[in-house]
Amino acid sequence: MPKFIGWIPFREISKEAPYDNIHREIIIRHLIDNNYIICGDTHQSKYIPLFDDGDMMLTMRSWGDLMAEALNRKDANNHYRYLDFYMAYTCPIKENLPKT
């Protein structure tokens, strides 16, 4: 089972972790548990998840989809789509970023 280690900026990426259901579930759970809101462009520059088996750098669209799924799971009344979290300046919710 992969272990989430923390967040890294783009300049520190090196080895890509698989983008599979296990990694996806771990990061979604981490986003929900910590009330993080991270948009796609912010993810790509500063907040890339790091696991013990590599980093998870996603496209802005894929990250937006992941973020929408996390918030929709957190509250069944949400109906977010990937476009809502594609870029920070169009995001309907203020970002709540991890402390680094």
C-alpha cells in the first residue's frame, strides 16, 4: 500500500507514481480529511502529492476531476465538475492550501 508523504513543488518532481485507484483514493481521502481546496494550476506549480513510490503530477483537467470528486463525496449536495477546479481564478471556492 503506497504511503502519502506530503506535497512538493514542480521543480522537485522526479519519479512518477502510478495514477491508479489506490493512489487516487489515498489523495482524495487526504483532501477530504484536511478540507483542502487545490485548483489545477496551483497543483501543477506548488502542490504535487508525493508518495513513497513517486509523485503524482496530473493535468489540470485530471486534478480538477479529482478535486470535484473529493468535494462531491464530502457533501452529496455538491455537483462540482472538473472545470470548477481547473484554474484558481475561476474556482467557485477559495483555495484552502496545505501548509508547506
